[in-house]
Amino acid sequence: MIEGELMDKTTCCIVGGGPAGTMAGLLLARAGVEVTVLEKHADFIRDFRGDTVHPSTVRLIDELGLGAEFARLPRSELTRMCIYAGDRMVIAADLTRIPGKYRHIAMVPQWDFLDLLTSAAAEEPAFTLRMRSTAIGLIDEAGQVAGVRYLDADGVEHALRADLVIACDGRDSVAREAAGLRQRMEDVPMDMWFFRIPKAVDDIDGGAVQARFTSGNSAVAIDRGDYYQTGYIIEKGCDAELRAAHEVRWLRDRVTELFGWSTEATAAIQTWDDVKLLEVTVGMLDRWYVPGLLCIGDAAHTMSPVGGVGVNLAVQDAVAAARVLAQPLLDGTVQTADLERVQRRRMLPASFTQRSQRGEHDMLIGPALRGTLHTAPLPLRIVDAVPALAGLTAYLGGIGLRPEHAPEFARRPRTGAEPAHATR
């Protein structure tokens, strides 16, 4: 122990309070596992985070007894994904055709979603959330991770011992790097600029998502009620060059051309400071764990923003981890083989999704950036022509391979029903 260091103990330390971390914390706490979540920020409010909650996650929330609370959150609902590619519009996915009760993607601000999960978790005596707690390293004992070192809001270093650390701190994971794990990175064609465009008062039918891909000029706009959260696609690594070569009016003109927005609306992009860069990366860990530590979500498999699937995959990872690890954590017997079981269950969905994203990069985004996208690619035209295929693409994107259900120990009755006893 170093001078001034404070040390305490928990059963499971989760690094990162995003979708994976908060869901894993809620589920494990409902199993009775003592769990502590470390989140470096003071709150969850951040612009331009993943806000798409897919049908499999909506179903999961209902299974947890939080469906009524979730339904009250600010939201819009996406039932079809329409893409304007080249000279035509196609229906790339139709969620009304998927089986089950939940046939839409809920567009919910991520901070509201995280507040919902942490509020539910706070009702569990085993759950602790420490905000403004920044992980800086791991505790190592005889080659095994035995906890986390972190700084509190005052810059005081603490050591939190744990039987297991779950790294949920995103694509730039401190815990993953400290464990010596490195993702295999893939080449991607693009980065993205994010900015807000206010909606006109009479703009009532913009739709939840507008995706427009033309030669040399492509963007996606998500309807947020009174503004569009807009992601403009640029060639990989060209951010600084484009900002230096153009005044911001160049960008305003291009999004006006794409979406037909008024010059008054696009004037909201006043300077380049209003345009935030997302450096797109795609990577995968060959091994998601070391003794005492497991990576899930973006810490294990960084996703492209294509399809907005990052939140869904992270949540599904968390459910699988909780189901596999709850009992070993309660018994004090968690082993590396248990961590391997989590990876084995979740590797196929993550790998399949990345493969699908690569296909979209090659089919749509690459040609658009190169200026060779003049009409919708043949696979999109086939899906548009055969409605059943639009249902299949919706299922693969909205439900996915190996969707996870809430473990029995984490289920609660829906709001208004009689409480039931949890079982393990």
C-alpha cells in the first residue's frame, strides 16, 4: 500500500458505468452479489452516445420489471430502416415483420436509459455506484488481477480489492490495457462528424432515422424531437485536412443538399467547434479475459457505428456474464474457465455483427466516399424487392444471434403486479 492510499473490498468491481457496466451491476446485485461500479464522470449526460435500444433489449427491460418506467422515458420509435442510396430509397429492414411483442427500435437518450438502470440497481443492498471514480490501473497478485486502483473526485488514490473485475470502460479501456490485452484492429473507411441541427416547428414527419448515401456526400440524421443528431461521414483520417481546407459553411451547404434543411436550421453549425469527431475503430480481443478480469462490450469488441448496435451488444454481453458468473461469485469460486464460458457464448454474435458491418462498409460507405455510388447496391435492391428479406435483416439487426433473456434471479414483476421472490 502506498502512502495516502485507501483500500477496501467488494466481490465484483465493474469499471465503467455505460450500458454494459450498469446492466451487469443491476443483474449481479439482484443475484445478491456485492458489486461496485466505478464511473469516471459526475453524471451520464454526454452528447453523441449510442441511443438505440433494440427489440431484444426492450424485451429484456420488460423481463426485469422495468417496462413501464422505460416506456415513460423520452423516446421515438423506429419500425423501418429506410436508406437513400444513390438515386433511390430502399427499405433495408422492416421491424414490423419480426416475431414477438417488441417490433421497434426505441430511440432513447442514453443518459435516461442509464439513470433507469442505476435507479433500479440502487434498490439492491448489494449495489454501489461510485461516480467521479477514475480507474488508473489494476491490483496484481501473483499474476492474477485482484482489484482496481482508482482516483476519487479529489484525486486521492484508492485500491479496491475484488474477486473479479469486469472491464466495461469502452473502446479505450484502461482496465483492458492494464491487463495487457490488445484488440486486433481492422481497417475502416470512415470517421464521422457529429452535430445538432434544430428541427423546424412544422417538421413533424422527419422519421426516427434518415440515412442518405450519395457519391461523396453521406450522413445519418436521428430525430431527437426538437433537433436532429447528425452524423456526417468523412474519409478515414481526413478530419484535420478538411477543417483546414474549408470554412464551416462548406459543411452546412453539404447537409442542406442531402436533407433539404433550411439555411436557418443549418446555421446552428456556427463554427468547427460545433462539430465533434468520432474516430471510428473496429477491433476484437482474441481473448476477453485474464485471471481475475473479464472484458465485455466495447472493451472486448469495438464496433462501427453502422446499425447502432453497440448498446445492444454490450447489454447482451452483460446479461450473459451475469448468468454465468453470479453463482460462482456468490460461492467465492469464480475461475478463469467461467470467464472463458462468457466469451464462448458471446463471441459468435460479436463476430457476426462485425462481419455484417464490414459488408456495409464495402458495399455502401466505401463507394460513397470514393464517389462511385450512383445507385443502391444490388443486395439492397433485392431486400427492397422481397419484403420477407427486409424482415430477416430486421431480425438479424434488431434481435441478433443468440439473444439473451433476463436470468430468473434478476426478474421482477411488471409494474402494478404482485411482487415475486427472486430465485437463484
